[in-house]
Amino acid sequence: MRTAYWHCLDLDASRWDQVGRWLEELTEMLASPPAMAEVAFCRLAASAAEIAEAVLQSPVTASEPFRATVMLLRQKVAPLGRCMPMMVCCRPDSIPARTARCESLLAQWGYCCLGLSVLYKLDNKWILWHEALHLFGVNDCYDNDNPQGPTICELPHCLMQYAPSDATIGAEPFLCSRTIKALRGRGT
Ligand SMILES: [Zn+2]
Ligand SMILES: [Zn+2]
């Protein structure tokens, strides 16, 4: 079983509920065919969350590169020292969202690096799922030089396309073979 943590930064209770439901739905979907992958999303406990929030809103996060935030979270938030993957859902104007956008022009809705996923497009389940899969070593299926172009895997509707949405995923299969392979990959 591979575990990732999640936390909502400065969001209201209905948003917390929605993120929790979407991650539960993702867990069930991944445990079923075709993926058959055992993953779990665990809400960061209150004491750890308090420390994580202080890091995420600190001047270091605001002014240093994204990896400085990752290093601080690992040092200060005990559960993350042992198992780093974590998703932070936050508003687009929050400090971690701004730091993430500084890292890449492609990070319009979310960004993941070194086991920390920051998500700031909060009304699209597919983008939340996409960023969540990065936590388990799944790579993007788009060409960085042509993000809106065709996917680089066998599925035109792959979840790991640049900007998945109801319109681009539809009822088609959306977990490609390389995504499934990564999900079944390393155990912890
Ligand atoms: Zn991605
Ligand atoms: Zn793919």
C-alpha cells in the first residue's frame, strides 16, 4: 500500500469535503481494473497540519524556489519526513500556488515536484486526480513543447494529458499503460 497525505490550505468546509470525496473516488477507481493499484490518501492530522500551514505560508515559501518548501516540510512535519508524497489544495492567490507558478509556465492549475503537489484549480476533479497521480510517480503524457497537442501515450483521452476536463476525458479509458505501470511500481 502506498500512501500520500493531503491538506486544504485556508479553504472552507465544503471544499474540504469535496476534495475528500474526489480522493476516495480516485482510490476506489485505482483499486479496480484496469489499474488494480493499492494507494491511500490520508488527511494530515491536526498537529502536523498546523506545522505544515506555517511552512506553506512562511516567507521562505514566498521567496525561495519550490524545493525549499519541500525540504522544510520534510524537516518540520514528522509524517512527511518518513513518507513525503503530499497534496496541498489551495486558492490560486495563495503563497504555495504563486511559488508553484514561478517554477513553470505550464503550472496554470497545479504543480508537482519532489513529492509535493500543489493544486489551485479546485472545481475540476480530473485535474485533482492528475496531480494526485503524480504523487505516485506517474509522469505527464504531453509534450512540454506542445502541451495542447496529442498525448504521447496510446490514449488520446489520457488523464495525464495537459488539461483534463469533462470534455476531454468523457467515457473513454483514461489510464494509459505507462500510468498503470507507474502506479503498480514501487511499494513503500
Ligand atoms: Zn502533470
Ligand atoms: Zn497517458
